[in-house]
Amino acid sequence: MPRPSYRALLRLPGVPGLYVLSFFARIPHAMSGLVLTLHVVGPLHRGYAQAGIATAAATVGMAVGGPWRGRLVDRYGLRRAILPSVLVESVVWICAPRLGFEALVVAAFVGGLFLVPVFPVTRQSLSVLVPVKLRQAAYALDSAGTEATFMLAPVVAVLVCTRFSTSVALVALGVATAVAGLGLIWANPPTRSVGAENTVESDAQAWRPGTELIVVLLAALAASVVLVGTDLALVATLNDAGRTADVGWMVAVWACGSLVGALVYGRMGRSPSPLVLVAVLSAVTVPVAFVHGPVALAVLVFVAGLPCAPTLSTINARLVTIVPEARRGEVIGWAGTVQTVANAMGAPVVGVAVDLVGPAAGFLLAAALGVLVVVSGWVALRLRARSRPAVPDRTVDDDPDGAGEGPVRAKDAQAGFSSPVQ
């Protein structure tokens, strides 16, 4: 089978514009946590524990609101669904500098609840704009863009906060959120295939979540735990070595590894199972626990970053393959919720290991948790395969352009994710 081509991908109508728009629209979200933290410990004169409460409130809001916002996009279309989010979230950030700590916590929750769904909308739209055979490249490039966003956003956040003030940064977040949301409304990227409404609705009514979806969500949870655990353990390692100043560039090296991994992975002809990639992600994290010295650490951190974006892009590509169009927004929202919850729970669990044993234990525990979820998912698939009757050969997800390798059949989508994402 020919390898996916980025050139062919970027020639598709609407795709280049979607990438550019989503890159800039994601920056306010990527800045928000850091700006909120700096505002709480700065002008509000609170500690980092209180800053953690404020960011946790925003995180809880995102976890609760993700599936709900996705369901609104599925039901009412992009423009009607996200206009309230644009209004509410921009007002929250613009008013935030005038709020005390307690009111800011409530506002952060509301802002998270109404977060403009740039990430899920981009992935949902790619599933419509891109034929099946190019989706691996499409989601890999999307993951690379996400890495670039999260490399740029902290620099912009710190620059605005230090050159001006955190109050200016919060207002800038509100303005940027409004501009990003209005840009999405203006562009109105498609979230449904043209002329497929009746078929899509009937597929959605007949579809029920099954073992495959649960396993993909488990893979998303495991990947998030490994990533947040690695992040925390890396910071602890550098702090213990008296090299706190190296945290910024070391995290950037990790992100560069992920970006490179995404670009290489997008050109591969076949996609492994999400569980296989989570296992690889866990395995390459283990050596980081045993290395000493900044150069060796940077090399292994770069290697540990290589499977990060490929793992997440495979999870996103698999989700849109096994879920009907009319339910994709909601299910992508649930995937985001699972990852958000994993981040919120994984950090303190790994943190306990770091406090009790040391930074190396953080890397090892994160990897062990990833492997545990992989084994659980594999067992679930094997048990289902033994108990399942023969699956009828019906189409789950056809190539929208007719440019792919043909439809993905139900029996392929349910065969333990061993078939390629074409």
C-alpha cells in the first residue's frame, strides 16, 4: 500500500485552512493554565496550592463540559453550538482580573465548562474533509501542530505576564478566545458529510458503545497518565539535581521528540493498535529513570517523546473510524474528559511515588500504569473475541471522497485494532 502523503493531504479543499485556524485558536487554551497560576500567586498573593485549586476548577469544568459541548455540535451544528461558548468564555477571562480568589475559582470552572471546543472540532472536521487512506497523516499532522502550540504558548504567556501584567494577559486571553471562536464560526468547518444526514442519523441510532470504544478510551487514559507522570518526574529530577533552570528547554526537547515522531508516523503505511503504541510509550519512558547528566537525560527524553504524538493521533483516528458521524462530537468529548481526568488523577499518584522514593520512581510508576492498562485492554479484547458471534460485513466508515482504499468494514474495525487505519 502506498504511504500517506502530506502533499496530497494539504491539497484537499479546506484542510490547510483548518490546520492554520486550529493552530492559532488553540493558543489561548494552551496559555490559560499558566496565566491563571501566575495571576493567583502574583496579584492575588496566594500560594501554589490555591493556584492549583483554581486550575483544578477549570480542569473539572473541561471534563464535565466536553461531552456536552460535543453533543451540541452533533445536534445543532458548529455555529449554533459554539456561539454560547465564545461569549461565556471570553467574558470570564476579560472579567477575571477584577475577581477575588473565590470568585475566580468559580469563574475558572465556568470557563472550563464553556471552553471553545477547538481540539474536538478540528478532529471531527478532519474526519469529514480527509479520505480514510489519509487520516493517519491527517491526525499525525494535527498532533504535530498541537505540540508546536504547546511549545509556543508558555513562551507567549510568560512574555505577556512579565512585560505587562497578569491582568493584561487574562484580558488578552479573553480577546484571543473571542477571535478564535469567531474565526471558527466564520470558517464553519464541516462536522458532517454532505448529503449523508439520513444515513448518519440511522447509523447513530443503531450504534451502541462496545468493547472497542472502551479499549480506545482506556488507551487514551493510559497515554495521559504516562505523559503527565513523565512531565512531573522530569521536573522533579531536574529540581533534585539543582538544575531547575533546565526545565524549560528539557520539556521543549521532549516536545520536539513528539513532533518529530508525529511527522514520521504520518508517513507510515500502516498504523499499529493504540494499545501497542501505549506499550511502546511506556517502554521508552523506563530508561529515563536510570540516566544521569543533562546530555544523556536530554537524549532519552527526546526518545521518550517520539511515540507521544503518534499514540494520541492513532487514538483520535481510531475513534472517528468506529463511531458514526452523528455521535463523533460527543465521543471525542468523552475522550477529552477521560484524558483530563487521567491528568488530574495521575499527577498526584505519581507525585506520591516521587515524594516517597524519588524521581526515578515517578517514571517507573507512570510506565507501569500504562502497561497495566494495556494488559487490561488486551484481556478485554480477547474475552470479547471468544464470546462474540460472527460479525456481519457491513460498512462502518466509508471513504468520503471515494479516494481511499475502499470502506472500512465492521469486522475490520472490531478485530482488536490490528487492521490498518487507512
